[in-house]
Amino acid sequence: MKDLLTLRNKEDFTRLHKHGRSVGSRFVVMVSLKNDLPYNRRAFLASKKVGNSVQRHRAVRLMRESFRQIEKDNQMPVGYDFLFIARSTIIDSKCADVKKSIEAALKRASLT
């Protein structure tokens, strides 16, 4: 069974890049767009600029865990597509720092 909460289709990513609102913070860039669904969908990306495969995977894990914690605390709006792109500064950061960065991006996008 596919996970409905994960963005996978090329059309979804294209729509996000064309029509979404981009907000940057210290460790992540967040692109968000209303999707008119009763749940949020998300994707986490780390380009090769972030580092080697181990560092990129750690960056994705940090963003995923931070998003999960924010969602668990009911601080997330419902009905949005989110794309989180790791910046190269995320390499030596802690999970709490990434969580603060995502919260700051949500606040700057007026979504909290």
C-alpha cells in the first residue's frame, strides 16, 4: 500500500515549484501549497550540494523527525503540500535545531 502522505508524482513536484510559496530558514527551504485534501502531504530532499550520501540521508532523517514532532504537537495546518529542501548548513546540526528552523519557516509562511 502506498503512503498517501508522501509526495511522489512528478506532477505534484512541478505544481509545487510553479505555484508554491518558498520560504527559507537557516537549515531548510520550505515550499508549501494548499492541496484541498483533509491531510498534509510532504517530501524531503537533499541535493548533492549537502554532502555525501550518508550526510544527505541524515539530513532527510532530521527533517522527517522534526516534521513528525511538529505534527504531533498539532502545530501544523491541514490541507497543504510541503516540500522541505535541506541546505548545506544542516550537516552538523541537531534535531532540535532543525525543528526550530522548520517552525521558523512555517511562521514566516504564516502557516502557524
